[in-house]
Amino acid sequence: TYSVLKLLDKLQIHANFFCVGYVANRYPHLIKLIFDKGHTIDSHSYWHKILSKHDMKSFEEDLKMSKYVLENIIGKPVLGYRLPEFSFNIENEWFYDLLIKYGFKYDSSILYKGFNVHYESIIKYNKLKGLTIFPINSPNILNFFIPCFGGTYFKLIPFQILKYFYRKDYHLYFHLR
């Protein structure tokens, strides 16, 4: 984490840090440091449990706990959210209503997999309700949309392939250790 912060400082890059609540509870000084360096603190749930493992009530509790912990550390509202493992699916559209209920202004939980009428309507509908959705770009590699800009994909996909796509406008994401 410290080396990433140092690199971002050197390159004068502002980043969004989607933070897991229980990690923030264990390392509040780190979350505060990230925030004090001018980066945005967003929520990545409290327990890092995928959405399909929640019902609406348990997700709401997780969401409230994460937001509460992060806001108490930084002293400002947390406005952004990202689901663990991009686990949104059509059956869980209630998820967006809870984000709006708790004051989130943007979400980055959908992987962009090419044009999809239903996802496009979700994005437009939530925008009207005050929630902006920023899908994660996924390059089309041999007709597969692969979210290769973070996590395990950094380890699995050969660097030369990743390097080609890094020249384009894609988001990078990873879990700090």
C-alpha cells in the first residue's frame, strides 16, 4: 500500500480506493493516510461477501457497517461503492435502491461486457434517481470480455497482452496488501 501511495504521489495521480470495512477497522491509520494524501475513500463492503450470498437485509447491514466505519475514519461522507467480485446480477436490482437510500452517489460494480440493453437501462434509470454507474471496462479478447485489469488476472494473463490494453483507457484495480 505504501509503495502504491508513493508511486501515485510521484505521478500526481488521484485514485479511488474502494476499501473493505473490516480491513479499515483493523488499519484505520492506513485509510486516514490514503484520504489525507488526497485520494477518495469508497466502500467495497464490510465483509467482502458476494451479493448472491446476501439477502436484502444482510446486505443492508453490511452496507451500513462499511459506510459507518469508513466515514468515522475520514470524517467525510463516503459516496462510492463497488461490490466484491463484481457480483451484481439482474435479480438483485434492489441493491441500487439501498445505495441510493444510504446516500451513495456512484457505483462501479458492473463489468462492461459490450452493449447489453438491460444493463444500459439500469445505468439510465439509476442516473435519473441520482446514482451514476461507472462500469469497469473489459476488453474483448477473442469474443470474451475479460476484466483483466486487476486481481488474479494480473497473474494469469501474459504481460504482453496486458501491456497492449494498458495503452487504452481502462481502469486498473487491485487489492492492497
